[in-house]
Amino acid sequence: MLDIKYVRDHMDEVRDFLKARNHDFNLDSILELDAKRRELISEVEELKAERNAGSKKVGAAKAKGEDPTAIMERMKAIGEEIKALDQKVAEVDAGLDDLMLQVPNRPHDSVPVGVDEDDNVEVRKWGDPREFDFEPLPHWDLGENLGILDFKRGVKLAQSRFTVMAGPGARLERALLNFMLDLHVDRHGYKEINPPFMVNSATMTGTGQLPKFADDLYRIADDDLWLIPTAEVPLTNLHGGEIMEESDLPLYYTAYTPCFRKEAGSHGRDVRGIMRQHQFEKVEMVKLSTPENSYEELEKLTSNAEEVLQLLKLPYRVITLCTGDMGFGASKTYDIEVWLPSQGRYREISSCSNCEDFQARRMNTRYRPSQGGKPRFVHTLNGSGIAIGRALIAVMENYQRTDGSIEIPEVLVPYMGGLKEITNR
């Protein structure tokens, strides 16, 4: 959520970045409610001043032996007016908050202006795509041939875009998540968290999933609970409503969770295989930082995700998302895209974002500056560290052999109980 004072004082700037983000939000509705709110508050303050003055008049009248009844009746009437106006202020506040929750975050100055993914900017590449001396198979063919991915039973048990993983395929997925968690905890200094996989509406609102993305979420009937679309939601909200000390920052959290998304706006995209599932697994990284250090922390966060792919020896590239392709709550985002041989292209496997104080304002998460002064909002950062299903795809396709077997990356062999290949033999 943006600061209403910033919106009010920088209308042209806000209009410009909304246009750059392909967002057609009507700011006039915010300005109208904001003006109404300030007008009502001004009326309330005037009445309170009159009530305070009246209280003194009552005391003076009693001291002189005069009858204060008329003054007291006026004070009672003023009290009723204040109560009615306070109710109107509350209603306007609720409406204004609802509108402000629909405004996306302000892009950082370093974010390239663009319309869509074609305007994203490549930052760097790592590794060279493997040159095959045979036609590489897509992961769905590899998985079915080896008996480690069962798409038909996934549909039978649930519906489309659910998959059963079996045998060494299930173990490979578990190996990936344990490897990622160990790396982030032992080498990168994150604290591991095991959060709830269901959260309430306030928690979803805190990180920006509600109200904008309600149609893409799974809600629990008859309860104020939602299945999480990413561990970013519970991890970032851990300190909602709290005031920390500056010495507590930065905070690093990581978690493995299943994630649940309806993918309401992606019909017809990546329908084969496990690229886009309604249930998928992810290791997430979240940071809470001071504003002064948050962009340095974004670089470190992105590097942490990159190291996962480097240790797996999977080629990838890093791109900066342009204004038109960036997520609702982000001020700046790096996407990490892994090379997939079956598609002959890089595909997203991690997004690392700095949301600045956008989420912190929604959650009311602040810290006390060490030099004194009023509490300030923290900056929040998040990144996939990484998406396990897509890492599984990348390993299967990049490590496949001509006979359809799959070599296990060296770094994962200990997590596979010493197994070095997945084969039908």
C-alpha cells in the first residue's frame, strides 16, 4: 500500500508510473474520498474545540453561581454530532483503504520502462546450454517412460494440473527441497520456518494477494482461511503489527511449503507436464530490512537463488523485469530463468523482489531507528529459492541420456541415498 500523502502530493508521478505499469486505476476516486475524509476530520476537530471551550464555560458558570443547563445541552448535542461524524469518517476510511489496496507499488528508478516481457532486460548468464547428440525429450515423456510422473492418476485423484510423483521421482523432489533448505540455512544464514499452509484474510491482504488476486486463490469454505499461493505470505506476515528494533534487522527466513494456485488467468498455457500446476512445491526466501540496505539485500537474495542452480550445474540467465511485466507489490524484480532443452529457451524458475515498504504498510510492520525518532516501516523482500517442480523439470531434461535414463546431479546424490541415476534397468 502506498502512503496516501505521497499519492496526494505526487499525483503526476503516480499517474505516470501507473501508465508505465499498464494499470488503468482511476486516481480521482482516491482524491475525492481523501478530500472528503479531511473535510470530515476538520469538522470533528472544530466541534471538539467547541466542546472543550464549552466545558470551560460550564465550570465558569458554576463558579459564578449561574445556571449551566443551556451550555450543557449544547455540549450533549455536540457530542452526538461528533459521534455521527466519527462514523462517517470510519466509513470513508474503509472506502479509501479499499481503493488504496488496489493501487500497485511504485517502481524503483532502476526498473526499465516497458509494456511486457519483450521489454525485460537481461542482466547476466551463467553456464552454457548442453549440446545433445540426440533429440532431447520433454520432461513429461521422460517421467512417464521412467514411471516417476503419473499424470492420469493425478487427474483421477483431483483434476487436471495435479500430478502423482512416484519412486525415485518423488525422492528426487524431496532431495531438491532438502538440498535447498540446507543451503539457505547453513550457508546463507536464513532461519528455517515451518509455517501454516492456510492463512486468514488479513494475512493474505498483508502481502497483497487480497483483494486483487482473490480469483486465483483457493478458499476454505465456511472459514476465513485460504490455501497459501507461496510461503512468502506467512513468512512476510510473521511480524505483522509489530515494532522491532533496528538492531533486529535484517531478518532472513526460509521455508518449504506446498503452494496452491488456481492459475485462473493462464488457461491454455503450459498444459502439458508439471510446469504450471494447481499444487506445487517451493522453497521460499524472505527478508525484512531497513530501507537503506534493502537493495543490497535484493542482490544477495538473488545471488542465493542463483547458487542453487550453480550447484546443480544448470544454465540460467537473470533478467530485470520491466514496469509492465512486474508483479503488483514489487518495486523491482529479478527473474531467474533456467534453460530447458525441450523448449530451447530459458523459463522462469525464481522471482526475487524488493517490495520496499508496500507490504509493511499493509501489515503495519515497523522498527525503531537506532538513532531515535519515530518508528519506520521496514522493507520486505522475497524470492523463490527455488521452485522445486521447475527445478525437477530442469534436472530431468538437462541430465537426460540417450537411453531415456536420468543422471542425478552430483550435489544431490547424498540426498538420494547414493543413487546416481534414474533408469528402467
